[in-house]
Amino acid sequence: MIRAFDTHKVRTVKELTGQLWQFTPCQGEHAGQSYTVATPSCWETYPDFGNYRGEGIYRTTFRGNGNLRLECKGISHTATLRLDGQEIAKHYNAYTIFDVIMTDVPEGIHTLEITADNRFSEESALHIPNDYKSYGGISRPVVLEQLSNLYIRQILVTPLHENGIWSTQISLIIKNITPSSQKCSAKLTIHDREIIWNDLELAPQEQRLLTGLLTFEQVEEWSMETPRLYYVNAVLEQNGAAVDDMIDRFGFRIVDIDDKHILINEKAVRIKGFCRHEDHPQFGCALPFAAMAADLDIIKHLGANSVRTSHYPNDELFLDLCDEQGILVWEENHARGLSLQNMQNPHFEPQAEQVIREMIPAHYNHPCIYIWGILNECASETEYGKECYAKQLSLIKELDQSRPHSFASCKFKTDLCLGLPDVVSYNIYPKWYHDSPVDSYLEDLYQWIQTTGGKGKPFLITEIGAGGIYGYRNPYHSKWTEEYQAEALKNQLHGVLENENCCGVYIWQFCDIRVEEEWFGCRPRTMNNKGIVDEYRRSKLSYDVVKKILSSYGNYF
């Protein structure tokens, strides 16, 4: 399943995944052997490949001709694409979408090969041994599209609300993929309003931005309680006939901030969230639709209203579900726990910025996303790190001025970057990594923030929690028991949610997840065991504790 709705009616679209492909590992004892596997999938879920790190070649065939577009939603973590033996694209990063356009493809059966590579190296600054698993494989859908001479590349819809009137700023990007000039018209429709651009002529290979403004008399707002979605439909015509289209969804909602709060449509929201990794023992990071929906059912049952996509952009199908169910999303680029040395890797800045450039336009229209995040727990206490944070936060504002931005810091009273984001966010673990009282620890941190560039900004706790191994209990409630985890979370959540200076909390984390082998020394079972449910989504003792507390607080202040 690609999306929760049809994105085209004119353009022919075919998902190449969702079926069996041939998989051939390139290293190890099974190198060169061929296996039939379902896609999307992670090879760590295949028999004999639970710890495979290397290259793997996926092959399939399709019939096609003319102008074709291949869109890959996620390949881990380096991808090389070949069509009939010829390289057509390369891409780095498992969690962002990339595409390639092929013109004048001859009629016939064609072979597509995708080489995925999940090895760590100096060339990979973001995928490194870490406190989560970097899986290998085609983990999100691969889509084949038939294009005309012109196609719609992108629609961005920015809701505006002034003097009680809703409007939308429209950005429509169209492209001529031929070596000759092309004439066309374009029409975009939302609800009962439309914009028409007539008598357009695009030069060979030209990409053009079309803009406009639509105003509405009666529309429903998108909110957590009533997540009303509207479709935007754009069509290109040549000689009176439709040659391409694109359909997307958005919601009428505005995100603002004031001294202490994050506002959704002028209401101060209380964030009650979970950090969630895309991870499942049966599927790796390639969760199918039903598993995504089941996770959200549990999250809602726990009384939460938000998800933090730790620590990378999520599958857009998951974001579709959050749009539909009114779940607020903190989405962030891909970087976790990078040291100063990691950030000084010459590949770090271009790769991290590439994630931002690919993440924001692709997910811009999702009303569920209320904030962009970057660089979780990286070297924000250093001058060099501060330069990197400044560049990436500036890039976010260049691409999207309609949402605030932030980063999750763990630098207690040493962070140099708090003057840069719109929202100050901290990961804290009193009662787990240290035994400090939650109330005094949190207040001490907040008062220090008021002496920095973060003074007067909304304040979020983006991680708090404790480890608990499913089924491990003892009468003295030691750490790693379910009893201790429940007690610690009760103390932590009351301390945060009762603090008048804090606008919300994200619990670390939703479910237990697999981590890299290098983390075995500090992670029992080679898992991060801080989930409220285990990796199979079985409830721990903390489940009912968390549910009772989160459900006792409303969505708004």
C-alpha cells in the first residue's frame, strides 16, 4: 500500500513492490545465491540473514516504454539503481524519497536491479553504529509511473488565517522533460475554488514554479478532535486533453508559538506523546499498513496525542494515518547522538542537509506535522556544532516558514545553541541515569535556560523514561524490572506535566527496539528496553500507569 488515498487519476501508476522479487546477497557464505522475497522488506527478517551487513541485489521485471518515472520511498541505506544493466541513479539515506526519470524507453520487458548497501563507512555520516538498527533492503514502496512530455513535480499548500478568513498559498511545480518547447495550461482545485494558468510555454527541460492564492468562505479546521482533510487536485492539459495530474491532502490549521506555548489554530496544545522508531521483530523497519495502524491504536489507547519520529523521517503512509486521526507529529531529520568528531566528517553536513531538502517538500502538506526537528543529542555544546545547527535550522526556515523548528538536546547546562530554535527541547532521565528528584531537576534546568538564548521560548521534554524488560519482576523492584519502570514513569510524568513552564512531554519510548550489536554492553538483549510495550507490542506494568496519567490531562492548556 503506497498511500492512504489515490494520488493520481490521469497519470498511470504501478507499485512494483507489494510482490515477490529476487534477492541476491553479495557478501558472506550465501553470496551469489538467489532467494525469492516479498517487498517492501528488510533482509534481517529473512532466514539466515538476521545479522547480514553488506550489499544485496533486488531484481524484478516490468513492461513499459516511453517516459517513465521511478520513485523509491526508502532503500537502506545506500541505493544503486540499474535498468537493463545500465546505472540510472544512486541515493544515500534510508528514510527519504528519491526518483529518477527515464525518457524514450523502448517498448518491452525491462529488468530493474536495486542494490541496497547497509554497511558502515567513512562515506556514511548518518548511518553509523547506533542505539537503533540500520536495516538493509527495500524498506518502503517502489513505484513506476508513466509520464507525458510534461509532468507535475510538486504541490505545496500553505494555509493562512487572517481576520477570520481562511486562504491557501499555492506553489505548483511543473516540468518539461523533452528537448522541445511545450505549451500547456494548468488547473488546481481545492474544495469549491480553482486557479487556472493559461497559455504556458515551457522551454526544453524547464522546471517552472506557478503560484496563487485561494480564499474560502466556509471550511472546517483540522484539529486533534476533528481532523478534517481537504484534497488539492492539479491537472495539466495540452490541446484540451489532460496529460498529467497530482492529488494531495492538507488541513486548514495554523501553528504558532507564544512565550510558553505551541498554538494550533490559536489554542495552546499540551503535548502528550511517544517517541517511536519504525521497528518490529517480524518486519524490521518495513512495517506494513496494518502494523502502523495497530501502533497508532495503542498510542491513542494510552491517552497520547502526538508521536515523535525518532530519529528520521517516517513512511508517508504513517503520516497519512496521523493526518486522518488527528495525531500531532514531531518529524526530524536523520542524526542521533553524533559526537563532534562525527559531525566533522566531511560528508555530515551535505548528507544531513540533503535529508532536510528531501523531507520537507515531500511531507509539507501533512497537517499532522506541527514542528520540524534536527540533530537529536548531537554536539550542540561545541562551537563547530553550533555552526551546523544554525545552518540546518536556517535551511528549514528557507523551505518552510509555516512551522516552528527545534532540536532535542541532552547537554545539561552546557548547550550553546538554545538561541537558534523556536522551541527549546530537552531529553532528561531523572530516576533512570541518575536519582535526582524530577521536580527540582526540571526546574533547575528551566531556570538555567532562562539565562541563555532560549529565554522565553516554549519548553518541551522530548525524552523521558526508564528501562523495563518484559516479564522481569522481583520483590525489591530493581532497575530493569517492570515494577521500577512503572514507578519511575509515574514520578517522571507527574513532574513534567504539572510543571507550568513545560508545554508537553514525549515518553521514551513506545516499544522496545533492536539496536546495533556495538551497543550490547549497555542494552540488555541488544534491545533498547524503554518501551511501554515490548517489541511484540505486549503491555508492561507501566502501560496502565501511563494510560491513567496521560488520560487525566486534556489536549489543551
